[in-house]
Amino acid sequence: EAQVTQNPRYLITVTGKKLTVTCSQNMNHEYMSWYRQDPGLGLRQIYYSMNVEVTDKGDVPEGYKVSRKEKRNFPLILESPSPNQTSLYFCASSLGGTVNSPLHFGNGTRLTVT
Amino acid sequence: ELKVEQNPLFLSMQEGKNYTIYCNYSTTSDRLYWYRQDPGKSLESLFVLLSNGAVKQEGRLMASLDTKARLSTLHITAAVHDLSATYFCAVVYSGGSNYKLTFGKGTLLTVNP
């Protein structure tokens, strides 16, 4: 089944404890992206990648890191999480690097930083 | 910086009525997407609009794109309760060789019996 898989679905952590949210897609998509969703703010892009080893900042990259060493994986790393990073996170992928086809979204990761 | 504005942000409708959601964006783009999100769920793609004048229809929903006006509309015909959800438009911005996708804040649609 074609899908974008995020893990974990729920995560509670403490300020400053490094964490990684994994994202994997099995559709051979070139474009991958991370979003955070906050009430009243919609979805905001954190980072995106148009292909392997190519990543770029979205609108809210501060406090986050990503890497794209393989086509299928695009992990999101929070080196020192803070409470303002409490949010619902979505990973998504698209067939072409130029986003000429719709994004397929993962099921989301709800992160709470205390 | 690309800005995407949706109107209205909240919409309460009666079943059987028609209404339109608007999506305005601030810079040139020829790619726009509409997504639906049910409470507690992920986003589901509804429409892909890739050129000026594009019109797509699926059931009671119809989406259109006017790239000159930088405007897309999502029209709801004879609403039913199952259409209750949050609807997002998303616009692709091409800055040289980079392709960012910016979402509107979403329209929470409630269809009442």
C-alpha cells in the first residue's frame, strides 16, 4: 500500500531532550516536506527536500533540522526541544521535485514538550 | 514571501444550500491544491489545479483557478452533513529552483441538518 509513515504518533518529552521523528514513503517520491499545524495558524512548512541530499528551509525552520540521505526517508530532528514546539507535525511527499502532483500526508505526530 | 488567505475561516451552512470558499494568494503561481481534513485526521487531497482557468469537479465540490486574479474558489453545491470538515488551499511558490508549498489557514465548514 502506498503510504507515508510517521513515527511515533504521540510523543511527550521534556525541554532540551533531543528527539527525532521519522518519516518514510514507499512511493519513490522526490519531494518530501515537514509541516507543523497549530490552531488558528493552519499548516506551516518547516523544511522541504526536492531530492536526495537537497534540503531547504520552509517558513518556520528555527529549532529544527532535517536530512535526506535516502530517497524514502526524511527525519525531523529537534536538537533541543522547547515548549513552543508543542504541535501536530505532518510529513508529506509528492511525486515530482517541483510539486506538480498533490502531497501525500502521513498520519501526524502529536508532540508535547514540557 | 508568499501569503495565502482563505475566506471565510468559519462557515456554518444548512444542508441543501450553496456556498463558496475563497483562496487568494500574493505572488505568481500556476499550481494550487485543495485539501480536506476531518477532525483528528490527516489531510486528503481533493483537487489539483495546474493552469489558469482550470476547473475540477467531484461530487458536490467544484474548484477553479484564476491565476491572473490570484484566486481560487471551492464551490459547494447542495451541502450535506458529510462535507463537514476543514478545507485548506495550498499554493506552490517557485523561487528560482526551489518549490515551497504554502497553506492557507483553513476553512472550518459545519453543515447543519
